[in-house]
Amino acid sequence: MSLKTLHFHGRGPLAQRLRRHAREVRQLVDQAGGSNLRVCGSGATGTEHAGSDIDLLFDMGTAMGLMELGTLERRLSELLG
């Protein structure tokens, strides 16, 4: 997977955190078998607020079980806060 920059419009604190850790986020998704990582939701559109989270969308080469998905979510949460 290419570790190119994630492109999205958000400028708030969550978007800044995601930009700082974009390489690590891509690596975690890649390790889980994902590709074509995108940012969606308020972080992508620049409409985030105090209660917002980071919404990521990616393609999976093979199906991911709930345990694998939970592990990926935990690792991303630890990285991004």
C-alpha cells in the first residue's frame, strides 16, 4: 500500500491529530489487510465539534472478523486518542 498523504478538509483538533499520525494509521490498516484508506464524516468535511470522532473507511482484501476489527479499532484509538 502506498503511504501517501491522506487528503481531507478538516482543520480541527481531530483532523490535526490524524494528519500527524497518518503514516502510522495507514500502516495499521495495511497490517490488518486494508487498503484505499479514506477519511469521512465531520473530520473530513471540517464540521467536527467537541463530541466528534474520527471516521475511517477502507477496503478489505479478505473479510475481517470481529476480533480483528476490535483489535484494529483499539490500536487506532490508542494512537489517535
